[in-house]
Amino acid sequence: MMPENRLFPLLREAADRWGTPLLPEQLDQFAHFGRLLHEANQQFNLTRIQPEQMETLHFLDSLALLAVMPLPAGTALLDVGTGAGFPGIPLAIACPHLQVTLLEATGKKVRFLETAALQLGLTNVTVVQGRAEENALLAAHRRRYPLATARAVAPMRKLVPWLLPWVEPGGCAAAYKSLAAEPEIEESAPDIRKYGGVLEKVVRVPLHGTEITRLLAVIRKPASGPVRRHRKPQ
């Protein structure tokens, strides 16, 4: 069974450290989401992560973005290829001031996300069915979001054209990657330039209480001016 919120010490401590303390009702939402995901997973494959691993490998990992950048009130976040809702739903729970759009192509996952958002009372979440590589070409969607995210979706050279067209000038995309992806990120430099971006920073985020380190590549789309050279991983 999914652990109850009293068993979320790592999530609570990390959120505190990253400047986003979680209220009891938010911890309840995480526990409820975990149960919904576990139940749905019995019917169709949403995730290979076991219930006892959800706190670290799904919830804590999704919130790693909080260690990398501020998320001001009213920010519109697009989560591309969200799958079972990661990192979008954990970010929507932890940051109710965000406006989160979940983009997913698979119908069964879309239906799960709609049900989960409704049952969790996440009025700041919108679910859209579609493929990133197709929808990003539509004028109605291009350059609309200050922030776009993607976690475990595709290699960087494929991911960049799926992310950057959505991002407005001055906004950024954040790609969740493993430590092994550093060469992959470097190799994507021509693609980043082609789509009008600059690799602003690559940050290693240790997941509190685990031996796991998440790599986050932040790609900025400059509002104006020359593209800056990217920084080495911190």
C-alpha cells in the first residue's frame, strides 16, 4: 500500500530546504495521489515505480526543480509528455500558485490525469491530450509558456524541439536528466541554438536522504540580445 503522509519525512525535509514547506493538506494530497496511482496501475501500466519508492523516485524527484529556480505566483508551466503526471502534479500540489498544463498523448493516461486532478482538488491543473512534436507547431500554442518541463521523455537532441517552441521569450525549459546524460546535454548545443535557446545552467540536485542525484538542464530563450555561452555543471 502507498505510505501515508506521516511516512513522508524526506519529502517534507527537502521541501523545507528548498523553501517550499508543505502543509498537512498538501501531504494528504501527495498520499491520495499515490493511492490513485497505485490503484490505476493495477489495471494498466502507468509506472514501474513501487508504492514504497514513490516518495523519493516520483514526488521528491519531481520537486527537485524547486532547488534550481524560483517559481513566482501565476507562472504558467507546461509539462511535456507528463505520463502519469510527473513532474507536473507534484509541482501543482507543492505550488498551488502555479498554473500547470499537463500534455500527454496516451488516452488512458489522460483519463487518469483528469480523474486525479479532480479528486485531488487541483483547480490549477489543466490536462491536454496531444503529441508535443505536433502541438508545438500550432500557432495557438507556440511561445505561450514561461516554463516548460520534461522528465524521462526523450534524449536531449529530440527533446529540445519538443520543448523550446512552447517557451515564450525570456522563459525557459527544464529537462530532468540522469547524471549519465551530461554528454547528451553537451551534444544538444546545436539544437538548442537552432531553436533560439541557450543552455543557461546544468545543476546537480541531490535527492535528500537518498544516494540519487538528479541533473536538471535549464535552457533559456533570451528575450533579446546575444546568446550567452552555457555554464558548466554545478
